[in-house]
Amino acid sequence: MLKKEELISSLQEALRTEEAAIPLYTKFVGSTLFLSGFSEENISRIERILHELNKDSCQHAAKFERLISQIENGDKDAY
């Protein structure tokens, strides 16, 4: 079992990772694509995939925030 504080701490770490990692990857991959030598079609496909990944990441972050809030405001102390 996890104590409330431990679970919240783990979820906050996951949230920080979600908020930091994907934007960082998309920023550097975008620069790399410019120099990659890939065809325009492949670059466009990769950019669409990265856009979807970034959108999904934002949704994940929002879910983490809601979950953290629910746990913080809940009466349960062990999970």
C-alpha cells in the first residue's frame, strides 16, 4: 500500500516528466528534421505524429492534475 503523500509525490513526478519531456523532444527533433535529409513527405508525417504526441501529452498532464487534486482533497490515506 502507498500512503497518500507517496502517491501524490509519484503523480507529481509523472506530471513534471510529462510536461517537460515531450515539448523538449519535439523542439529538438524539429531542428534535426531540418538537417535530416528526409523527404518532405516523411518530414511532414513525423511532424504530424509529433503534434499528436504533444496533444496527447497535454491531455495526460491534465489527467494527472485532476487525479492529484482528487487524491489531495479525498479522505482516503492509503492506496
